[in-house]
Amino acid sequence: MRVFIAEKPELAKAIVEGLGGGKRLDGYYDCGSDVVTWCYGHMLALKDPEDYDEQYSRWSMEHLPMSFIPWEYKPGEDKKTQLKVITDLLKKSTSCVNAGDSDAEGQLLVDEILKYVGYTKPVQRVLINDNNLKPVQRALANLQPNSNFYGLSQAAEARSVGDQLYGYNMTRAYTLAARQAGYQGVLSVGRVQTPVLGLVVRRDLEHEAHTKSYFYTITGQFDIAGQQFPARYQVKDSDPVDDKGRILDQVFADELAKVCHGQAASILSAKTTNKQQAAPLPYNLLKLQTDASRKFGFKPDQVKDITQTLREKHKLITYNRSDCQYLSDDHHADAPGVLAAIAQTAPVLAGAAKSAKPSIKSKAFNSDKVTAHHAIIPTEATADFSRLTDAEQKIYMLIARAYIAQFWPNHEYKQTDIVVECAGHQFAVRSNVTTSLGWKLLYKNDAGNDEVDAEEDALTIDLAALRQGNAGQCTACNVEQKETKPPARYTMATLLTDLTRVAKYVRDPKLKALLIEKDKDKAGEHGGIGTPATRDSIIKGLFDRGFLLEQGKNIVSSPVAREYYNILPDQAKYPDMTAIWHDQQQSIEQGKLDCLGFIHSLMEYISEQVSTVKEQGITGMKIQVTPCPLCGKPLRRVKGSKGFFWGCTGFTEGCKGAFDDRGGKPVLVKKEALTPSQKHKCMSCGKGLIRRAGKKPKTFFWGCSGYPECNQSYPDAMGKPNYSKPKV
């Protein structure tokens, strides 16, 4: 019996269809001589420190550095039942096929199970990144020895074990040192999370350190061959400009404007090109999270949860954690069915879906660019749109619109570039004139979308009639003073975008090149850090720990985050480690380095860092402790079910101090106690009622002052309790 172990149920089902069908049983499919079972992501997790020794459940400097070599795995708490199904099938099998996703993580996901059960029978590998029937059948006909991918699995395991050892040791070291100085929170350190925090801290510091200065732009107004248009002065090497080519000398700018004003002008060059713009690619998770944040204010983890529901509950979209924006060539044949499903599910898109031409094959259909998963697109399933939540509707509409756009014509326009000569100086202008709106009609109300917005400095007037040699006059020449602006603070959308291109912030040219090389085959990634499936949880974790705060739409670092940033080594707060690890993991894949060697080397680095913290403690970090007004013990910011609040660290000694959080600081002013009414009494117990604010803005209700012994309440009716509608 041959056992296929798929990474997820959808893949298992696709394999069954590729094998010719089978009968579903409890946790697997019976396909005759083959059985197909599945995982739910990683079925195993690395053991936590306390799993090795109970003493590690207590944080102590004496235990650091912790090194678990050899490392061990344990079953996920919610995955034990399915894991038993898999292990029982493996015991009965004659061979096995690793059907994890076709990336390093997918390779490891199944390999770690085989290692966990001590599997010694033959193992093959199938690589499937498209669940359509034909690609699956081709993959099944091209099985390879699983041993060919040993290096890939080893590299993924090295990263996983390395992340755990680095995170546990560094977090405990810095937290324990901070506690000795009076800090009550957790100072978490992670290979990805800490550089992400570093991005925000540095952006805040640059924003605040910005010194206002001025630069000057020169714009000539021209009347040539019957056309009136503005054009921007083109700077020369000899001009007084900064490193961005901006004129800094107002006197120079004013004099040049005077020289050109009223002078003869002629067209030095004129070029008109017919251009086309293809529709934006379908979504991967990160691009979807970015657009949902920009348009609706959704947080990344919200988007992931919504897409999970759309996929698992409603069956309306494909795999939602994809990092790919491309589709296989085979997906093109599904277009009529998918477009029909969109039209039926989302009536507002029905017209657009019906106007689409399934014969159009956009650049998105490219099997060579599909990675472990393809882009997130609608399925051929339908649903009653009114039964979806508002958030689910919005996300489905984004995904569906992007898919429909693949079957609309390209946006077509005329691009005209003009260079004008005047008084020995050159001025340039570009005009873009739409000749066919095409897919942009679907995005006409999507302001702020970089893939849709027109070129910022381009005119929309038609200059195509202008020719080289056409003569005229500079009717005016104006100087505009502009103010330099600091780097904008991050929003959720801009932070998510920057996580795909952090390489630009790496100072070492070699490390920068390594980061960029890591993403060479990934559309939308240009030296990124983290993955689409983890970035949201990393950002959420930074918020939960009080390192990041929201100020309107902006994301800013908290005071403690900045203090913490100052004491961290550079390798921790920049993406350098990800670049270094990528280089080493490449060596592991190629067999030049083994996983154990990588971990031993990492432990040497961790040991050095821990020793430094032990010896020096927390230096350079100002610990701001807010004492509890009730007992004097330090307050600690805590994440509760209804958001953050500040609780007293003396709660173990009986203090019940708890205070609201406002902008990362405790609100120590107590709310005035509400006085029970002497006039309006509870009909149940006779005690005075209290008028309280309702959950919705500007709403009230009357509750009994005897609560919780009496939980009687009444609706508010113009400042009086409505006794006709009591609630219990």
C-alpha cells in the first residue's frame, strides 16, 4: 500500500481525483492500492523548554543560554487525532509519497512526520502547485526520490530550530535583565519581529529629527503652435542642487525665471508613443492585506481570518495564504465557470463579469512563475451574498474584481514627451491621453491605488500634434517654493509594503544583495522579511506587547520600544540576520553545510549575546515605572479581552488596582462613581436605578444599583426608565 501525505485537505482531494477517484473514510481516501491522507499544516511542533525540563518553566538567568541539541518534536494539541491516522497508515504501508507543498516548508512538514515515526520504507516526492486535474496528473506521472530534496528540508528545519533558540534565549535574557532594573513587561526578540520594530522606530526618529528646509521648482508656461502647456525646468550639473536634484538657491531660481520669461521658445524634441497597461495581477495575501488596509482600515490578521472563512466555510476562494500573484496556464480554461460564479454571487459585479472576455489571456497566466501556491482567486462555488458579513463581502469583491480584470482589455493611452528650449535652457513635459479605458473602468473609484493612479506629473492634455522645430513663446515662468518633508510615519498599508523590500534599508552591500537574491523568483517581493502567512501575526505581536501603537491611521513606536531599540545589537534590529541565514541555508540545500553545523554556529553567537547581557545588564534603557496609586507597586500594561489595560504587579499580594489605557499610558484618574437615583427605583428589588451609557454611541439604559445581586435593567426613554420593557 502506497500512502500519499498531502499538506492540506484540498491538495489531498486533488491527488485523489488525479489518481482516478477514491472513497473517503475517516481521515483518508481509499484509492485501491493507494491511500491519500492529509495534514493540517505542521502536525508537529518543536518542544518548548519546559518540555525538556520542568525547571525551564521558570525564567532564570542561570538557565541561559538554553540549547536543545538534539531537538525534539511534539504533536500539536489539536492535531493528535489526524496524526494518529497518518502514523497508523504509515505502519501498514509499503511506501510513501511526500505531497507537501512544493517549497522548503512543505518539504519539512511531511519529512518531520516521517522522522518522528522512524519511517524507513521507500519515500517519493510529488511537486504540485496547481490543484487542477491536468497539472496534478502530470505531477503524479513525474514522482521523484524524496532524498533529492533532503537539503531543502534540512534548510527549513535549520531556520525553524534557529528561530526558536534565538527567540527563547534572547527574549529571556533581555526580559530578565530589564526586570532587575524595574521593568515589568516582556522584551521579546525575534529574527523577524525585532527588525520590523526597528523599521518603525527608525522611521519615527527620522520623522522627528527632520529639519525643515526649502527647495524651488521652475515651471515655464508655453504657447507653441497653438498649444498652451506648462513644462518643468530640467536642472544642469552646474546648478545649485541637492542629492535629489532639487534647486536650493532661490536667487538662482528667480534669475533663471526672469531670463526665460517672454523669450522665444521652440520644440527641441517631440515623441508620441502608443502604450498599453496590463491589469494588476491577482492578489497574494500580502497585496490583499495592503489594499484592505488602505481601503477599509482592516488589520492584516483580520484579512487572514476573513479569507480563511471565505475559503473554508463558504468555499468561495482558493488557498488564502499564498505568496504568489500568478496562475498556471491550465487555470485559464476555468475562466468561464469562475466568471459565472462571480456574477451569481456578487450582483454588483455581474455586469463586469459578463462583459469580460474569457478568451483574453493576461500576463497572470504563467505556469513558470507559480511558486508553492498560485494567486488567490474566486472558485466556481457560489453563495448567497447577503449571508456574508460586510467584511467578507468587501474582501471577496476585491479578489473577484482583480480576477475579472484579467479578462478585460488593456488600458490604452498615448504618451507624448516634449522637450522645450528657451533662452539656452530646457524644459520637459509628459502628457498621457487615454484612448481606451479598458480594465481601469473597474478601478475608477479606487483612489490611492499605486497600480491604477495616473503618473503624478503627467498632463492629460493632448500634445501629440507638436513637432520638433515648432516655435512659440514662454508666456510666463514661475518659481514655487516648496518645503522638504520628513519621511511619512508608517500606516499599516505602507508598513506591509515595506516588509517586501527591507533590503533597501540594509547597509552592507553584500547582505543587501543576498536579501534581494532570496526573492529573485517572487513577484512583489524585493528583498523582503517574513512571509505573507506570518507578517500579520508578527505585527499583531508587536502591538500586543505594547511596542507599537496606533495614532489615527499611523503606526508609531511606543516609548519603551524606542528605549529597547537603543540597547539591542545592530544584527538584531536590522534585517541582516535574515540575509546571513539565507546564505547559510543555501549552503545547507547544496550540501555544503549541515543543519547541525548551522545550529552549533548560531548557539555560539547566542551564547556571546547572552553573556554580554548577563555581564552588562540593561544599560542605556530608561525604565519608566508607573507606581500603582493604591499600593505603590509597578503597573504593567496587559492585553485583556476588551483591549489593553494597566494592572498592578502586586495582584498576587491582593492589590486590585486596574486602570484604563490611553495611548500606551495608564489613566490614573478614577471615574466618578454614579449615584443611584432617588426618584427612579428598581421594580424588582426597590433599589435606586443608575443611568448608564449603552454600547452604541449616544445610547443609555437604566441598571439596578444592586447589581450583580439584581441584574434588572430598563431602556432609556428621554432621560427616564421605560418600565414597560424590563430586561433581566
